[in-house]
Amino acid sequence: MVIDKEKSHFKAPTTKIDKLIKEWREFVNSCKAGYELSFYDYKNDLDIRLLIQKIIDSNTKKSEKIRRQIQFEDTEFRELLVNINACIYPKNTETQFDESKRDKYFWYWGIIKNARGELLKDLESEKRFEYYS
């Protein structure tokens, strides 16, 4: 049996964490370019980072490696954020994090500076975010 290498498209299986890290990188890059989707989409995309954090917190053997893999994007994302002095989720929601968890879940405690499109419109209508109102 001869395999035509030009027609073969074999890919190594991707693990869940690899997929999440790729999605986090793509999200951070889209934020650098000016995120244009809705606030709903923005929050859903932020939840990618929460899923990564849950894997890190599970104390797997790979936790430190995962931290190193996302360190660059985390740093870049922090630089994009405007401090809003509150979690982006309204109080009394399942994903509300209290002030004591602010550093651990930094991505929920700010809004990107260069919002565009639907996100900008949504943020302007949210009276909780002074930066945009």
C-alpha cells in the first residue's frame, strides 16, 4: 500500500487543554485588534480562561507547564484591560467572584480598552462600566 503524502492530512490528536490554550491565544489576539462581537460573546470567550484555570487548579502534573504556556497571553491581556473595580458579571450570579479572588480571575475584573463594534455598543449601554458610559 502506497500513501500519497500530498493527499494525506494527518494531524496529531489535540487535547482539550491544547484546544483551550489555542482559543485563549486567538481571543487575546482578537482583543488586541479590537474585539467586535457582543458583550455576551466576550464573556463566553473569557470563560475559556476559566476552563484553563480549572485544569490548572486540578493539580495535574502539567499545571506549571500550562501556566508557562499561557503566561505571555495573560500578560498581554492584563495590559489591554481597563480596571472597572467590579467583576463583569452582576452580583448574585453563579460566576461572580468576590474581591478576594480578583487576582486569580483577573480577566473578569476589567474590560478591554479598545472595544469595537457590538461590544462597544453593549458596553456603552451598560451603566456599570464608567469607562464606556
